[in-house]
Amino acid sequence: MGTTDVAPGGSSNSTSSNTYRSSKMAVWSLDNPVFITYVFYSTVLAAKMILMGPLTGYFRITRKAFVNPEDVKSFGLKETKTDVDVERVRRAHQNDLENIPIFWLLGLLFVLTSPSLFAAKVVFRVYTAARILHTLLYLKGSGIRGTAYFVGILTKIYMVATILYTFW
């Protein structure tokens, strides 16, 4: 209390600094509806990713397509094989693994920019819907899955731009 901290922008006013410090420390709090929104949509995306593993297993079993010799043996088959449907599920899962963790990081940083609840809900909902739609279209073999992917990329670019603008 007796010291004066310097807030971003060079202000040495201790009241200004303390207000800045406490408002930013509370951003990642369950009292912050923007953070709660981030947590909710991040959890939806985590659940989606978790479900992709069993979905791959389901397709492997129903298509009898195993690439590991021990799996071939335990299912009484003679040789390893691949299947286009199994590979499609694997690629959709791989795409999630390449894209969703970046969202988790950007989303946390985006919360630090103190967006309005409305803006945060739009960004997080659009990204989550785009990822779910991308997976559904990928699994169906749709040529328009790239549109859903592009919407997700645009959402991440928006978050990056907001973060850079806020903290530059």
C-alpha cells in the first residue's frame, strides 16, 4: 500500500495502478462471466476432442482395420490394413489437435483484453460451432468443410488482432 507501482503506459499514480492490477488479476476468475464463457466453450471443445478417440476405435473395429500387429492378433485377423473411413476420422482428430489448443491459448489471452460478454460469447460460440461443423463435414467427406475451417481461422485471427492491439 505504501509503494507506488507503475501501470502500463507509464502512469505512476498508485490509485490508477492498483485499479489496473486488481481488475486484471480478477479477469481469470469465476466471478468474471467472460472467463466462465471461455471455460464453458473450451470444455465443449475438449469433450469433442475426447470423443474423437473412441470414434476412431469404433471405425477400426467395425471396419476391421488395425495397423498394430497386436490388435490384428487380438481380433483374430491375419494382417494389418488401413481403411479410408478410419483414416478420415484420424485426420479430423489430428486437425482438432492442431487447431483447438491454439484456441485455448488465444482464448485465455483474449479474456485478458476484457471484451464485452457479448463479444466473447460471439467469438467463442462461432469458433466452437465452426470446429464442430468442420468435423461433421470432414466425416461426411464434404468439400465445403474448408469453409468451416476458414471461419475458425478468421475467429483466431480476430482474437490475435484484439490481443495485439490491446497489449501493443
